[in-house]
Amino acid sequence: MALDPTDWGGRPEERELITRLHQTKEGVPKNGMIIDAAAPIDHVVDEIIRQTEKNHESY
């Protein structure tokens, strides 16, 4: 939850929106990559590279 109620996500309707977007994946481009950015940075970078190379091979 936001520490300052004027920060985005501080209002209940903003939290409800982000919860819905996470659950439905609404707004995620069809060719977008879903990557766990909470992982250590080296894992995030490796996953971006892995997925990019995988997508490049399919062209």
C-alpha cells in the first residue's frame, strides 16, 4: 500500500484496478514478455536475453 495517500495506488479504486490488471493480464501486449522483476537482477537480465534470443530464432 502507498505510504502517502496521494501516491498512485493509495486509493482503493486504484488498488482494485491494478489487482484486476494483474489477474487478467489485460493490457499486456500479445507479443510482450512476462518476467519476474522481483528476482535478482542477474536472473532478470538473463531471462530477458533468453526470451529475446528465443523470439529472434522464430523469425
